[in-house]
Amino acid sequence: MITGSFPIEALSAYETPFYYYDMSVLRSTLREVTSQMQIFDNAVVHYAVKACAAPEILREIAKAGLGADCVSGGEIEAAIAAGIPASRIVFAGVAKTDKEIRYALQQGIFCFNVESQAEVEVIDQLAAEAGVVASVCLRINPEVDAHTHAKITTGMAENKFGIRMQDLEEAVRDCTRRQHIRFLGLHCHIGSQITDIQVFTVLAERLNTLVARVEALGVPVEHINVGGGLGILYEHPNHFPIPDFQSYFATFARSLQRRVGQTVHFELGRSIVAQCGNLMTRCLYVKQGTQKRFAIVDAGMTDLIRPALYGAFHRVENLSCPDAPEQVYDIVGPICESSDVFVEGYSIAQVHRGDLLVMRSAGAYGEVMASRYNLRRLPGHITSDDILTA
Ligand SMILES: *Cc1c(COP(=O)(O)O)cnc(C)c1O
């Protein structure tokens, strides 16, 4: 597959900054996911909507037959509107409001991934009011170190996410005593941008222990949800546009001790959408400092906050003059914050005012995190399908 090829002329017609989604990259990625997950007879991949909720992206994911992992009522609405059946939607989050829980019950979602015993009690009451039974998985904090960025680690002790392992038995018994709760199984999610596949072996082994503890109570575990977190190669969007889903699924297939009839669930976000997304921007000014040269672009941290928020790296390419000799720049945005820096000391084909630049691998946690700080307009997006049909 060829990536990193951009329809520059067509893209030049749009006002920068904006997101450009390459649907052929998304489709190839989805084909690979749906093919590699076949190593399980009984698996469901729920796309984590929070990574990117552009309707065109969600519809393509719905078409591929994936479910959705939602963390708000708004995400459930967006998933259903895109054609993802409620019966394939899971709902996570530490702070589900009563209104969101009622809405999810009314839609008949597959399962609540419950993050505290207090939440089980509320769901039980609201399900009773609605005259339904709510299916739940307990999100357990498995204390597995994801070896990833501190701000995106979620599986360690004293994290706001999940139920403590030592409370597992009590939480399961509590579920089984409640009339309007049906206990389905266990859920974990340990973090994001995990590139060390060994971490998933550790997670699977931990889950084996937790499942055995539940079964020891005489309660079957029909569903195991291992969460998401598979990382991508931000440095190499052209050479490795599709994550290694084969190793990912094989790792769980090898390490999880599965029971007959048990379903394994995955919640992949970033690995599905990151590489299809690109932030298009133009250089406004080139400014020579004492020691640094700045390329000031019209996209800022309001359009793509990952570098400012997590020190994340996005590859930047100059599409207007790809063959110019390289020079070293700090590529910075227009926002009145010193952290509005995309990359420092970066070597790129010489940049001039007006050049169209692309920030690669920006499909996940990009557009969806955009804000209107400084009263900027939201970046918005176009897809490769829009260009083909234009
Ligand atoms: C964010 C999130 C995911 C997806 O994480 P990725 O790193 O994008 O794959 C999955 N499950 C839960 C509960 C999440 O919060």
C-alpha cells in the first residue's frame, strides 16, 4: 500500500488548518483488524470512539462490523447515528451521570464497564426504574505497568480508573445479589500507545488469575474485555502505516486461558485511526532567532494538542517543496502559550511562507481534542472520498 501520497492540488483548495482523513489507509487498517481477529472464534472489537468521532470515520468502522467503546452519552449517540448497533456498544468511564446511564439503558447497549461499586448501585436503581436488567462487566485495575507515558497509564494502583483487585470478590458478589444487574465478566484497560507487546502477555496472565478468582465464587465469566492501548509508530507513517495486529491478537490468543463459549472483547482506538489522519497547515512566517529558526504555522495546539499535552511526536512534511534541501526548525503554532510547539530542532525540506505542511499520524486524539481557545475556528475535516467525488 502506498501512503504518504497527498492530492496536493485538491487539498490546496481548502482553508488551513484542517484534518485530512485518507480513507484507503483506514480501510486497509480495518481489513487487517478484521482478518487478524479471526484467530479467535468468538471476539468483538469495539472501536474506542474517543480517539476520533468524525462521522465518516465512524460509518466506515460500522460498515466493517466493529462495535463501539464509548465514554459518554454523546459518544453512544454518535456511534448509533453512524450505524453501530447498540448491541455492540460498551460504555466505560468513571463518572457516568444518571442521565447517561438512563439513555444507555433505553438504547439497550451491550454492557456497562463499571468502574466502582457505587456505580453498580446507581445502575441497579436506574435499571429498576426503567424495568430492565443492566449487563455489566467490572473494570478491574490489574496493576500492570504499560511502560508508556505517565499521563496515559491507567492500570496502576491508586489510579482513578477501575476497581481494586482486592475488592474483586466483594464487587462480584454485590453484582450477583442485585436484581437489575447481570454480571457478564471482567474488563481491564491499562493505558495507551503501548508498543511493548510483552505488556499484553502480562495483562492476559493477570486476567487468568482474576477469572479464576471469580469462578471460585461459583460465578461464570462469559466475557473478558482486555481494553485497548495498542500503539502505533509515529516515526514511520509511510513504512509502517498498519500496526502489528497479528502479533497483538496472537499474544492474547496464546496467553488468555479461554473457557468454552467465552467471548473476548478488545477496545482499540488509536491503532485503528491514527495513521489515516493528517493535520494540514500552512507556514505563515519563517523567523530567525539567535540560535533557532522558527517555522510559524497556522495550526496550533488548539488543533492538535498531543505535543503540548504529552510531549508527543508527529512527523511533519513539506508538501509544497518536498525536494528542497533540509533545514532545521522549531515548528510552532500561533497560540499565546509557550507550549504551543509541535517539534523542536526538526530537519525538514526548507520552508517558505505559504508552503503546505502536513502533520502525520494525527487521526487519533487529534481533531476530537480541538478547542476554540483564542476564539479560533475548529479545524474541521475532509476525507479522501470528498476529494474523489468533488
Ligand atoms: C481510551 C480507551 C481505549 C482506547 O485506547 P487506545 O489507546 O486508543 O487504543 C479503550 N478502552 C478504554 C476504557 C479507554 O478509556
